[in-house]
Amino acid sequence: MTFSKGSGYSKGDLTESEAPIILYGRLYTKYETSISDVDTYVEAKEGSVYSKGGEVIVPASGETAEDIARAATVDKSGILLGGDLNIVMPNEDIIAICRGVYGQCGETLGTCEYDNYTEDISTYYSRVRK
């Protein structure tokens, strides 16, 4: 399993066509658990991060713990992955690890209360898998 980050784009970079992109804010307003069609586009920049298909993307920050607990899979390759997204690429079937009692939120990860840092997710995953 590998962990990485998307590359920086903002709503100000959007165009009518060009390269399809997933911006982190759209995880809250457009997408649910699986993303196969994208309706936002940008002009691709050098060093951009493209999906390979099968990634799980998670917001790297949010206003509440519930905001950063949101995740979605990217079903297609060739979609740009915008900044403020943590990207998890499984090398095996994903086994969901859930912590919650009576419907309460599980554990949020990160050095700050509402930030998920890629290195924290990687460390947590390694700790739970042992």
C-alpha cells in the first residue's frame, strides 16, 4: 500500500474542458463513495498527479472530524487529483478498519485536530495491520 498527496489546483484553475480533475471540495458537494465520472476540468500543469484507477482519496483537512472522515474510490485512470487530498493506493484488497461505538465517530488522524496528514495515515495503517 502506498500513500501520497494530490497536487495543488484550486477552483480558480477550472476551465470548460481540458484535463478532468477531482478537487477536494467536490468530495463534499458532488461525489459519494465511488467516482467514475468527473465534470470539472483544468489545464494540466507539469508535476500533476494522475489517478491510476483504484485509489482511495481522503480530504487532508476539513472543518470537522466528520469532514475528514469522508473517502471515495477513483475508478478510472487519467484523472488529475488536486491538492489537499491524501491518496491511498492499495496493493491488495482493502480491508476496512472501523472504530466506532453505537454510531459515534471513530478516530481522526493527524497532528492537528482536523487535519489528516499522509504520514499519520501510513503510520496508523502500519500499526493496525500488525
